[in-house]
Amino acid sequence: MRFLALCLLLALICCCQSLAAEEPADAARSGESTPEINSQRIEMMTEVAGKYELTLDSGEPLQVIPDPLLKWSNPILRTHAGSVFLWTYQSRPQAVVGMFTSYGDVDHEWQTICETGLTAKFDGKTLWNPRTGIQWNAIDGSSEIAPSAALRMVQMRAIARKFSVEIGSAKKSTPLRVLTQPLYSYESPAADVLTGGVFGFVNATDPELLLCLEARTIGSKQQWYYTVARMTSTRITVKYQDNVVTTIDPWDWKKDPEKPFIAFRRLWDGSEFISKRNR
């Protein structure tokens, strides 16, 4: 009897340990919100991001930054956990995805920062294949590029503060706050980039737009350049020194995989396409 009781006790302990091991994943998929559960959500997003395979049309693979550039939440939209992941080539940003919890699954918002086409695959299946690249624009009137990396960082942060961003219609819009520190900074000698940085414009902590800045040397000329990457389906207006430089129309919700921006919802393991609700 003692032996049987001991076996039953050991079996009960093993069962409890097994259930406990499954709890974090189950909790992450639930509607609950605690620091521990949200941390589990970010871990699962990081794992999913690492499973994507991105390549340029020329065949070169892109490298994902292993850790999220930004972790965020948006209580107004009941988004308990969100994160931003970046893919690069020769250290330059090429594609970005914002992931966030939604209805027990995880939403993806992809935007290309590549000047050519690229392909994103998951488990061998192409999910996104933008054919139109982005354009970098010279910043007129920007000061001369500083001689050292440290001074260029100070200069780049000052330039970022000269941009302002609003989301929404002309009748009702919300100004965004720029994060003073770049989410990602880099140098790319192969692309003649002395210093580059990616800045976030946020609503609370929710990133709605990324601003990319680069100081380049082309021949004997040095110049600052910028481009932007939307992280929302809403209309966006970008200004530089109070002058409108870019207006991005609302996303049409057609989920065209060949467009520069796409949003969709997937299960936590990255599988099974589920149509995304308008939010």
C-alpha cells in the first residue's frame, strides 16, 4: 500500500509540474494582464520574429535584431503587450514589424524600409513580398555633418526633434511624441553611411511611426537624409520645421502582400492566417 501511495504521489507531482509548465503559454494567450504575463508575451513574440526569413530581391538575407527595439502597451486599445523588431542589411534598416496582442492572438504590422523589393517567409511560405521600395530624401537646410560619431549623434537627435508627426484626419488628429534616444543606431561604410538612427514617434508608448536618419558621404559631398516607416493603418502627417513633408494615406485594408505596408493577425506560433479586424 505504501508503495502504491508513493507512486500515486509521484504521479500527482509530475502532473502538477507539467500543468505549471504549460501555464505561462496559456496565460500569454489569455486576456489577462500582469507584468509576468506580458513578459511571457514579449518572449513569444521574440521567438516568432526569429522564425521569419527575409531576403532582398538580389538574394541577400536580412538579419533580425535579436531583441525588440521597443516594448510597449496601449491601454486605450486594450493592447497589453507590444514589441517592434527590425531586420537589417549591412547594418542599415530594411524592414520592420510591430507585433502586439489582440483577441488572444498576435497582430503583425509590416513596413519596408528597403529601397528595393524583398520577401518575407514563415515556415517556407511567402507572407509578404513588397515590390515598391521606399525613398530617402535629403534634408534641406540641415547643418554640416559633425566630424565625430559622438557629435553626429547629438546632431542627429537635434534633427529628429525638428520633425513632428500627427495621426488622424485633418479635422481630428493626435500629435505624437518623439523618443529622444534612437531605438537603433548604426554605421554602414559599405553604403557610405557615417551615422544612422531610427527614432520612434509614439502615442503614449505605442509606436505609430519610425523616422530613419542617415548622415552620408557621397563623393566629396556630405548630406543628411531621412525616410519614414508607418506603424499604423491610420492617416499620418509628417512635418519638418512646421512644413508638411510627407502625408501617408490610411491603409486600404486589402492586405495586398506586394504593398509596402501590410497588417494581419496570426496565432502565436506564426501559423493560420486570421482576418484582422479594423481597429
